[in-house]
Amino acid sequence: MSRTSSSFADNVLTCVNDIADVIPRLTRRYDARVVVNAFADHTSAALRSLMERGVCDTAQAQAVLRHVEQTALGRIAFADDSAAETPADE
């Protein structure tokens, strides 16, 4: 891993920890589903902003969303995808 990649990964981990410190306060105030949807809205807005500013392209934004899906659902997401792709008539 390059120094830049390592620094980025370290910053991501630090940011994740900072956000984790805020989540308990938010879930005391709001239903957990509200908090998750708010994070999804912020993630969507951030990706759109990054694409509009040319910081990332659509493929990179989609990779972030795939990472979110894989992190959240793990094998469940992939099992559902393979079942959806299998024609019922076969």
C-alpha cells in the first residue's frame, strides 16, 4: 500500500470513528431508520457534488455504492442478485 493510500485509509478510519461517536446521540433523538436514511441522503448528495466538481466519475461513485451495499448486506446482496439473474423458465 502506498503512503497516500495508507494515509487515506487512516483518515477514513478516523472519520468512521468520529461518526461512530455521534451515532448514539442521534439514535437517542431519532429512530435508527431515520438516522440511516439521513446518512444515505448525505452520501448521495456528497457523491453528486464530487461528480459535478469532477473529483470522481460515475463509475467511481457506483463503486462507492457497491462498497456500501457489500458492507451492509454482505453475501445476502450477492445471493439476491444471482437469484434475480436466473430466468424462471430454465
